[in-house]
Amino acid sequence: MKILVMGPPGAGKGSQSAKIVDSYKIPSISTGQMFRNAYEDNEPIGIEAMKYIKNGELVSDEITNELVRLRLQKNDTERSFLLDGYPRTVTQAVALDGMLKKMGTDLSAVINILSSNDVLFERMEARRVCKECGATYHLVFKKPVVEGVCDKCSGELYQRADDTLESVKRRLEIYETKTKPLLDYYDKKGILYNINGMQSFDKVYADIELVLRDL
Ligand code: AMP
């Protein structure tokens, strides 16, 4: 199972991806999380990437492609993986196709989670993320048991630097201009599955499972 989860920022791709990865026991490749981890660990790539991330801009295709290329070389990706937040541009999609071709494989499905802009803004303002494990919470709909503390690992919860109003606006603009064209790209390949993201978390997941079951 080699799948890609797409959707505008705040559509729930991170939380849904986490559940898929957990249920199917497949490795997750989240470029956003990899950049944030590298930043936390003071790695040069993380420090460079955060300059773009905090303003809601995309990290360069070169840096991002290289990050994924190295990650795909690890043995655990041979049978299955879930890509979350990569590719985000047509250039990245073409690069990914090249990497997969070299591995003698291809994507099985692209899950696209759809949502309206109103819902996206509301979700991102209230989003909190665990510093340790990356789990996401919502201050109204998915509250942690203890305020500011992760239910899973007791890590500290924080608001992402790019979840500010200005940054969210910019990320949505970039999604529209740079990432949305990818939907056409994958639709033409016949592997795009649209999922309504404006439902409860469990209903969205159930719809995703219907797609995964038939792969
Ligand atoms: P995410 O956690 O997927 O929302 O990603 C957070 C931020 O990391 C994005 O807004 C970008 O600045 C950066 N980023 C993540 N994935 C990519 C990518 N595939 N290409 C470029 N920048 C990325």
C-alpha cells in the first residue's frame, strides 16, 4: 500500500494520516513533520526550512525532494508507506514519479480530503501540536485530557509558528496555485479519490477506509 494523503492545510490530513499509519502499521513520510523535527534538533536543514515554514511559504523543491529521496532509500518503505504533505508542487510530483520508478513501484492511491476555507481557518486557529510526538489536538473538538499536555506521550502542546492568521492565508493561497494542480495530475493517472473532510473525524476515516479496503 503506497498512498499519498492530500488536502488544503487544516483539512485534517495530518490526523487522518496518523490514524491510517497506526491502523495499517505502515511508515509515515510527513515532510512537514520531518522539517519540524530537524528544526527542533537544530539541524541545518531544519533551520533553513523554518525560514519558509513560519511565513507559510513552501520550502524549495530541491531541499524537499532530497529529503524524501533519502527517506525512501530506507528499507522500511519497500512494501508500504504513506506520504503526508508531499508532493506539494508538480515539480515534486514528477520527481517522486522518478524516485518510485527507480524503486520499480508506483503510488496505489491519492486520498484527497476536501474542506471549505471557513472550516480550514477555524480549525487551524484552534490547532495545537505535541512537541514530542507530533499528535494534533483542537481546543474545542479534540481537547487533550489535561490542558497543554499530550494524551499520548505527556509532551508539551504548542501552537505551530505557521498557524497564525497571516501565515494560514498565505498557505491557502499557495495551496490553490501550486498544490491544487496536482489533483488533475493524479486524476489523469486514475488514482485520485476525493473524500469529504467536513464530517466528523470518524466518518472521514470510514470513507478513507472504504478506498483503502479495495486497493
Ligand atoms: P505540513 O505539516 O504538511 O502542514 O507542512 C508545514 C510546512 O512545511 C508547509 O507549510 C511548508 O512550509 C513546509 N513543507 C512541508 N511539506 C512540504 C513540501 N512538500 N514542499 C515544500 N514545503 C513543504
